[in-house]
Amino acid sequence: MTARWVVTAPAVAAVVLAGCAGADDGAPAAGSAGRTVVVFAAASTADPVGRLAAEVEARSPGLDVQVNLASSDVLALQVAEGAPAEVLVAAGGGAVDRVGDRAVDPRVFATDDLVLAVPAGNPAGVRATADLGRSELRVGRCVRSAPCGELAERVLASSGVVPSVDTEEPDAASLLSKVASGDLDVALLYRRQVASAGPSVSAVELDPPVSTRVEYVVTALRGPDGSPPSPEATALVERIVAAGDGLFAPDDGRTG
């Protein structure tokens, strides 16, 4: 199965994955043919949510799952303003709170924390949080308005490090791509996001340790007109909850 990534707005991307054949637990029910389910997902969940979307499509002929990626706060704002999203996957419960009555039974399905993300092989020799202050390193972080940026602020304040930041990215996915490509020597990113990215990125533990725990929350959404969530959206939420932490397992080459 091939993913087609389309940039739809600043810091927002859409992945439309076409699939075929079969049915399985948690898959949308028969009658989904010709349906598109719109999922708004935190950028840090890009890989695992994209893989799950592909699997759901493969079990539901005619169903397209469109995944729009951005910072959780950006997505929550769009939902609150009436965007036609049917499922929201957010890093942190605050974003879900901001969508108001459109959220239906929000549920925590995984937790995460921050690490120092480095390119494969750690060529700059990053060993501890203090290395963020090394002037020769190319350092990245998320913007302060994003959940990953808020947590990065906590790490820096606790450690007393004043980094020479080369870039502040709008979301965790944009930041991860710059680490994976070698454009950055180190960035503060989510542990599970780094793990799901495969061998191109490695994690170095925060030293000294800092509490940066964040919960991943998923919810089906009412329509902008107050209509109840679709059966397909509800089934997709159940798949995500059932997967739990396992949603972030590295890609093992599955195609659906």
C-alpha cells in the first residue's frame, strides 16, 4: 500500500491511503463503501496513525481514511471553528478540552515523554541535556505554542540550559524530519515518535531527568451541526484504544 502525502496548509498534511479486502475486529462495518473518514491527528503520531489508517482501509473495501496532521493545538482550533473532522488524536488533554461539546467520550490510549532525538549514530556525540548549549550543534525544538514546545520549555527551565536554537518547528513531525535528514544534530522530541521512526533517528535520555509525561487522547467527534459520530469514526477510535502503546511500535514492513 502506498501513502500519498499532500500539503494542505502550513503545518498540516493529509495522507490518503487506499486499501482493499477483508474485515477484522474494530474495522468499520459493511456499508462503508464510498465513505471518507477524516482524522485530525497530532503530528507526533503521523507514522502510527498512518499505518493504522492503511490497515483499516485494507479491511474495509471502499473506505478512505484521510489523516490531517498538525500540532494538537492547531487541530483543536480548527475543530472548534467547525472543521469537518470525525476523529481527533491529540497529544495532551488540553487540546481535546478546547473542542468543547464536539468531543464524545475522550479516552487516553498511551503516554509519552521527551528525549533528545539525534540522527542515526549520534554523530555530534550528544550525551546529556547540557549538550543543547553547545554552540557548534544545530539544535531544534517545537514552537512554544505546541505541546512538544511547552514540554521543551520545562526541560530547559529545569536544567538551566540556554540553547542556541537553530529552528523552531510548528510541530513534532516537521522537527523529526530535520533530525532524520541530518539537518539537525539534536532536538527535543517524543520518545514514542522517535522509536516509531525507525533506524534513522535515535534517542538519548534527558540527563538530569525531567518529568515530561504527556497523555495521548483520542475521541470521536460530533459533526459541526451536532450530529452524532459516524459508525466508522467510532470503530476507528476503538481500534486506536485497543492498540494502546502498541500503536507506536516501529513499522515492521506490513502493507495492510
